[in-house]
Amino acid sequence: MNAHLTRPIAVGEKTAAAMLDMTIRDFCDLVANGALPGPKDIGGHKRWMVSDLEAILTGEAARPREAFAIAV
């Protein structure tokens, strides 16, 4: 399998945080607060769908009518 020809569809916590250029702690806080989607359980492994993360960043999954507070 050529790595340059494959694109991950789901990633672990560390990779998901790195994809968003943030610390794992900051990533987990945003997930816990509902600002980022939670993981899927795949055979006991937590994985974040890359498409879910991208949808948040592009605004496709934005929920402007929902309010939430992110504790800092």
C-alpha cells in the first residue's frame, strides 16, 4: 500500500489533535465541551472521522443556533 495514495478516514486522538495543530489536552477539552465531534468506537478503539473534523472547520457542520461555553 502506498502511503501517498491513501488518505485516512478516521484517526486517533493524538493525530486528530495534530491535524488541528493543538495539544491533546486542548483537543479533548473541545470535544468534552461539544465544540468538536466525539469519537466513534471501532472495536474498542476511539477514532475521529476526518470528514467530521473537516465539516466543523468548513462550517458544514456548524450549529449557529446552539450555544455552548468553552471553559478556559
